[in-house]
Amino acid sequence: MAQKQALDILKQIQAATFRNAAQLPLKQDAHPEWQGMGLQVGGLRLVCAMGEISEVLKIPRVTALPGVKSWVLGIANIRGRLIPVIDLHEYLGMSPTLPMVQWRVLVVEDESLIAGLMVEQSLGIQHFLKDSFEEASFEALGALKPYVSGAFRHGGRVFYEAHLKSILKDEKFLDVAELKQ
């Protein structure tokens, strides 16, 4: 008898749940999304496509290299691989806005090129509606401009879409030797 009452109560709860449940949106009502990894450089919020960054690390132990430009901090042993660590702020001529305790190194790989780009902060995975993307000229971005294709707007915030792999192929980036006069 008690089992039948318990079963009846469960059936009533199930029926009420189905009556009061919100319907799933129709496929035609769904808005396509874009997602990427958020980061901050010089106080600017950036976002990169998910495939741009292979790893996010706390700042590793770095061994300095002689005869390189000041933005090349040195090399780090990351899981048995020697990776050059670059201060992205100094490379771009930007001033950092957050204390170094929040900084992270983003490992970026493109074919045979690899580097750890040190940034102010990793902001995790960000989601945007695809139609919130704007292609425009961003003069205020300074040296970051060649690596930015547009911006996503969400909740009153702007995230510039950056292409970190293109930094690795830039002639300026590849020219690391400090010339002695």
C-alpha cells in the first residue's frame, strides 16, 4: 500500500514537471555562438580562437639568454621542451596594469614555431554571439593592431579578437638578436 502511494506521488510530480517545464528553443531560434580564450594585455581584453593557445601556465622558471632583445625573457623547460618566454607587453610597447602575481604564460604553437607569451591575466573561456562581432579599424590598439581582426561586444565589455599565431610569424618577432654597436 505504501509503495503504491509513493509511486502515485512520483507520477504526480512527473506530470507536474512536464506541465510546467519550459519548452526547448526551436533550432531556428538558436543563435550561433563563438567561443575563445580570454586574456588581458596592457589593460585590454582580448580573445583568441580556441586553437590558438595550447596551454596556460603560471610563470615558469626562466633561464636568461645572452645577446637577445629585452622582451625575450629567456627559455623555460616546459615538460621537457625548451620554450622561449616573451614579455608580450614589452614586445608591443604596452604598459601592464596588473600585478605580476596574476600574470600567465600562454603557450602558442604554429607549425615548427613555439613561444610562451607572458600576459597580464587569463580570463578563461569566453562565449559570444557570432553576430556581435564587428570588423573595424582600431587605431587605439597601437602595436597590437596588426594582430587584431575585430571585436566582440558582450555585457558592455569589448573583447578584441587577437591572432597570437600571427605574432610568431612576424619579422619583428623573429628578429631577437640584440645588435651590439
